[in-house]
Amino acid sequence: MGALEGRVAVITGAGRGIGREHALLFAKEGARIVVNDLGGSNAGEGADSGPAHEVVDEIVAAGGTAVANTENVATWDGANSAVQQAIDEFGRLDVLVNNAGILRDSFIAGMEEAQWDAVIAVHLKGHFAMLHHAAAYWKAQSKAGDQPLAAVINTASGSGVTIPNAGQVNYGSAKAGIAAMTLIAAEELERYGVRVNAIAPIARTRLTLATPGMGSLMSEPEEGELDLFSPANISPLVAYLATEKCPITGKVYAVQGGAISALSGWHDTDTIETDGPWLIDDIAARLPQ
């Protein structure tokens, strides 16, 4: 039996890149999958049902079980459709992997409103919309006496949680928000039998290759060399976090190549205190820098 035998998962953005590798590995490990992908461009424009169906065909040809969903998870109804399809097709939902994302990079002074709105919608709202509909289902299960053993794996990024990346204020803000959402969701949903974690992956995908300076760093290796930036390196961690017996919740992990690192968020480094009202000159003299 595979590590995910009998589990039902929805994986968003699963038509290409990291999401595709998630879907292939989950299926290999015995999960039944809703492969969600709108099939848009890097910038989230257009739609193409091909990528989602191609991944499903690949899974089925290998003996796995999967169905395609081509809805836009940045919309409330689209997210609900993906969750409901898992329940309708397979009778339940055990795992949600939020992976869908786009890029519309620009420096702050030149960024247009549409560039900000589109990225926040797909990443931050898309994660929340999926999480909301899945959480409502698991809450109802729990209240009915059928306590879930469910898991959510969100997708943050080093751009939002470890390394500020100029030109990606929309993307980085969304990814930082996803990391915070993960910690809050872990606190809220634990009572319903749901664990929530996030990854901050680095891998060779359409989005990373479109980021200036990243293509040369992530070029494919010479024949026989280990491909550290293959998106397939990311999926084993996600699969483990999705297993029924994994005890971990409320964590964010950076993952790339041969390294997995536990991350921690904002925390105190230096503190100044006063016994009376703050004085500007005192703050200027003592404020940690």
C-alpha cells in the first residue's frame, strides 16, 4: 500500500510544474485526485483545459485515479466546485494542496492596480477560498461525529517569508499572507481534525524561469548529475504532510533540492523599555537597528 492509499485530494495548479509533480506522486502513493488547473498563462490570462486533462490521462494510464477540474480557484464558486467535485466523485475529501499561482512582476512605482489585484486574487484569495470550502466540509463532518484526519498544505515562497525580492511586492505580500493564514488556520481547524502546514519551495517552473536572474541559476544539469531544482524534489515533503499519520501542524518549511528547513516568522530580536512616557530622543538613541 502507498503512503496515501485511500486518501482523496484536491491539488490546485496541478497541470504543470510543482503541482503536476504533486499529482503524479500522490496518485502513485494511492490517492484519488481532483487535478485542478485553469490552464492560464504565467500572468493568469486565458484558459486551457488541456494541462489538467493531460495530467489526469497520465495518472490513469499509470493505473491511478484522477479527475480534472478547470475552474478558477480565485473565485468563490470555482473553489467550491473543486471541493464539491472531490466529494461527488470520491465520496469524501481528505487533503487540500493549494498550489495555484501566477506572476505579474513590477516595481512599486510602476505597478498597475490590475497587476496587484490579479496576483493577490489567485494566491491569497485562491488559497483562502479553497480553504474556506474545505474547512466548512470538515467542520460539518466533525459536528456529525465523523472526525476527519485531514490535511492542508499551502504554498508560500521565499519571496514572501525569507528573502524580499524587488519587483514582486504583489507576489511577496500574497505569499507572506499565505504563511500567516497557515498558522491561523492550524489553530482554528485542529479541533475539527485538520492539520495545516505550508511549504516555501524553490524549483524550476514556468514562474521561476520567468523571474529575472533565476533561469540561469536553475538550468537543467548535465546528464548524470542530480537535478536539485527539479519540481519533483518538492513533492515528497508535501506527500508526507498529507499522510494520515503525520502529526505536524502549524509549520512552514522551505524546501529545495536536497534541503528542507523549518522556518519561523517575525520574532523579537532586541527590545528597549521605558518606565515612563516615550521620548523621541530616547527612542532615537536606543532603538535597535
